[in-house]
Amino acid sequence: MALLALADGTVFHGLSMGAAGFTVGEVVFNTSMTGYQEILTDPSYAQQLVTFTYPHIGNCGINPQDEESSGIQAAGMIIKELPLSPSNFRSTQSLQSYLIAQNKLGIMGLDTRRLTRILRTHGAQNGAILALEAGVALTPEHEQEVRQLAQTAPSMSGLDLAQTVTTQQAYDWSVGEWALAAGAGNGKNTLARRERSGPPLHVVAYDFGVKHNILRMLHARGARITVVGAKTSVAEVLALSPDGVFLSNGPGDPEPCDYAIAAARELMIRKVPLFGICLGHQIMALASGAKTFKMKFGHHGANHPVKDLGTGRVCITSQNHGFAVNAESLPAVLRTTHVSLFDGSVQGLERVDCPAFSFQGHPEASPGPQDLADLFDRFIHLMETHTHA
């Protein structure tokens, strides 16, 4: 047996599908129909309990090539139904065995449609999952315990989680095992590969919770990548002689990341080509003088329409964020390039005075469509132009 409690006191009964014990976090819903493994291993979901609105999760099993980090980053998983016989020629284990092996909790068999409606109506809120050992009988005390866990969990607002998921030491992606796997193992983004003349461009990527496929996309375009920790100083970054700097995705509230905001500000003053995604987008905005805010329930899914204001083109995008840039706070040095057609929120920004731009969604599409993969080409072009200027 397993229980899910929300901070408002609502309790759902279900079945355990992972490790026994308890976990807490912010409950959010994701509308993606595929890519549950990429979602679970996305560091941007740290300290969140992910509800999947698609009813059948686990059909394709698990394989090591589709992980977006070193393992499951989400605090817990909530689904309607778990298929008993996953089928995929790339699968090496079931979703349930994957959760157990990584000591992560999941709950299934509850009404995820009702849960999603609560979150849409009242906003994302903290929750807790309590999974009982086999043979342990459910008691009223268990319900009381799980409610208390949900109500005492820390708020996502004000939390700097980038430091909890960042790398502890710098590493070179271009000679790493992930880069080799990306070249032949999973077939992702093979159409994006292109040859460059001359030495490879060197990208220094700040890791605030970076996803593997972002690095694959840069690597596929001929870039040499050095990944550095979230608190790496600008002096240390410049000592690596980068052609450009990338600000990665990540979890939590961007405002407490003062170290990252200060670094981005200095890099833009020095006219270093800069590209930010997700949390990196918000950090670039804050470093430019804009403000951010906590959204009601955020954007989490792979079917979000975004409009390019320059061309009028509408793209379907992958999204995962609970904070956004306040459009009314934009200073004169920032120009909006993309907006969400769901709610009009800011999706893309560019600086008018230095080579820097950002995007709120996930153009690397893991999971999701690759309609905006050309943003990586734009970053390559920006670095080439700056290098040859």
C-alpha cells in the first residue's frame, strides 16, 4: 500500500511501485505521453513529485542510453497504471525495478486526473508519498503521518537547488563516456551533426543541473565542452579560453543563485557569447536587471506552443519550469524573442548590447519535439562570429 498527501490535506490511496519509506517535494503534473525516463532523470525535477497525466507509464521499460543524468533526480513518481510487460528492444529493466534499484518511491493506482485538476485549480503544492513495506497494514496513523510530512515540507520558493545537483569537479564532455555513447549509442540528434573547418569551438557549460542531451546537441555541432560547477568563478572560466559560455537548466528558484547571476552579469559585460536554457534563461534575465516569479503550476510537458516574435513561426516545445521571467520587468537591454501561446509568458530573450540570448523551454527535446533545435546552431554562429570579429 502507499499514500499520497497534499499540503491542503487531501489524501490519495494507491499501491507502491518502488522502494518503501517516505519522500516529500512539490507536486507537479507533466503532460508528456513519452519520455518518462528522461523526465525522472532530469535534474530540474529535483525535490519534485512528478504526476504523469498519461495513464500508462512504463510501456517501454528502461535503458541506460536515455538517462539525462547519473540517475533518478525526481523525489518521487505518481502514475495511474503500470504495464506489467514492458516491450522495447532497447529495454534492459522494468520501470519498477529501476525505482527499487535507485531507492526511489513511486505510487500507482490513484486518480491522476483528479490530482491534476486540483493542481491546475489551486496551483502546485507540496506533497508526500508514504510507501509501506509488504504485509504492513494501513492505519489512520499513517494518514496523519503523511499529511504532516506534506505540510512541513519546505517551499520551492527561495530554494537554491542548483548547488545540490551540480558537478563537484570540472570535466571534459568531449572525451567522456557520454559523448561516445551519444555518437553511436542512442541515435538522438544524428541529423543535427555537421562538420566544421578549423579547431572546434570551446564551450564552457555551467552545470546547474545540466541534461545530457543538451551537451549532446552542442557536441553534435562540433563543440568541445568543458562542464564546470555552479559556483565556478568567472576568472576560472576565462582561464579555460572559451569561445562561449552556456548556462544550463536546473531546479529550484533562480533568485537565490546570486553566485550564478553575478557570473552571468560579468560575462555579458565582457561580451562573452552566452546561451542560457531554463534556469540559465532566468539567470541571464536576472543578471540583466529583470525579475522572476513563481508560476501557479508551471509548464511541464512536451506539447507547448511557442511563437517566435521575429518570424511569426509557431513551434511545439518541451517545457519544464515552475518559475518565469516577469515580462513587465524587462530592462531596455533585453528584448523578448519568444512567447508561450498558452499563457503569453516570456519564452525567449536576447541582449541588444552584447552576444547573449536564452530560451525558457527545452530545445534539446528530451523528451519532446526538436522544433527549436536551431537555437544551438544560433549559439554556434554567435561564437563563430565573435571569434572571427
